[in-house]
Amino acid sequence: MMRRVCVFCGSNLGDRTEYAEAARAMGRALVDRDLELVYGGGRIGLMGVLADTVLDNGGRATGGIPKALEAREVAHGGLSELRVVSTMHERKAMMEQLSDAFIAMPGGLGTFEEILEILTWAQLGIHPKPSGLLNVAGYFDPLMEVLHQAADRGFMPPQSLDNLYLGTEPLELLDACENHSAG
Ligand code: AMP
């Protein structure tokens, strides 16, 4: 059974209101399914919108933030739990260990790096957990194209994408991850 879901998303709001709307929808969906949010611990961009929505709806949000980022005062002050760690690597390992599934929403380098590392760890057998991409306004279409190309050109087993779900509805994605974990 899934208890905690890690969401990677932008520390910016992006160029369309749909992204923040999707972050609110994801926050409500997590609370709806009684799932705790694990995320980067920031109060800015989509990260902040997501965490605020979870907390405003009575859910739990745990953040993991490296000391250096906390010092820049970008950490969210009102979280259920804020774990301050030494390095970005330690933070990611902690987020992986705490979480039963991983969702990426629109974001930049940090978001791409985080979800790709989680997929790499799954490919290496470090964890068996599912991942999902919330494809707001087709944001992840080019990434899916790149991933399929990597498989087509022999640089990645196609099965490495078996535990990756793509969807436009937060509830649908959470249910796909839940079914994956159960099956
Ligand atoms: P980006 O997509 O480049 O905006 O980076 C967002 C991702 O990187 C999030 O999922 C966070 O885990 C991490 N991150 C980047 N900036 C921050 C920040 N200011 N505070 C906390 N986490 C951050």
C-alpha cells in the first residue's frame, strides 16, 4: 500500500497558469487518497503551491532540504516535517527511501534530474517503485520522445519504461502507481 508520494516540480511557476492549477489538483488528489507528500521542501514556485494545497486541505507534507538552500530562506516554514540534510545527494536518497512512488510535474533542470535519477535507480534494481509524469499542456511529450528514442536506438531496455506512467489527471496517475505497487 502506498503511504507517501514524492513529487518533483518546478521552483518556478512557468509561463502558464495551468501549471499551478495542476499543482493544486495534485495536492488535493494526494489528500483525497490519504497520501503524504514528500518533496524538496521549498516554498517557491510550483513546489510552494503544491505544499500549501496539501497543508490547507489537512494533509501532511514532508520536505527535505539541504542546509545551503535552507540558508537562502527558500524553505517552507509551515511543513508537517522539514528534514535538513547536508547535501543534495543525501536529500535525494532520503526522498527515495521515504517514498512509495515518484511523480514529476513541469519543472526545470532540478525536476528532470530528480525524476531521471529515480528511473535510473529503478533500472539498476535499487528500488522497485513506480514513477509518473503529470503531462500538463504536453510538457513531457519531448522527454517521452527522447526516452523512446533511447530504447529504439539500443541504449536502454524498453522495459525500463514499464514502471513509468504518463497521465494528465493526478488521481489517474496516483491510481496507476498504486496498482503497480499492488501488482
Ligand atoms: P527546478 O525544476 O530546476 O526548478 O528544480 C526543482 C526541483 O529541484 C525540486 O523538485 C526540488 O527538489 C529541487 N529544488 C530546486 N530549487 C529548490 C529550492 N529553492 N528549494 C527546494 N528545492 C529546490
